[in-house]
Amino acid sequence: MARCMLHEKNLPKQFWAEAANTAVFLQNRLPSKAVKNLTPFKAWYGYKPSLNFLSIWLFVLHLCSSG
């Protein structure tokens, strides 16, 4: 997923860590057959995660790299 994110936005490899962190974050909040169609987050913590703060990945990367 991280490689696809970098490729889609034509970003250099220096953003690999940010892409990988974002990919893992998203994977933990997507339903999984491994935990009976729950999200791994809900299976671990017992409640549904809030996703209200999510924004476009490129915008978040830009903020992180310029700060």
C-alpha cells in the first residue's frame, strides 16, 4: 500500500516512512477477516475508532515535510 501511495502521487522515496506509517494506520482501521470482519482497532480496544480527522494523504505529507 505504501508503494502505491508514493507512486500515485509521484513522491520521492524520502517519504517512504510517512507512507508506511499511513498505510499501517489505515490497515488497522479497515475490516479484516482475521478478526471476523471487525477492524483490528475495534478488536483490540473494544470500540470503533474515530476517523473524523482523516484528510487527503498528500496534504498531510506536505504539512509534515514543510514543518
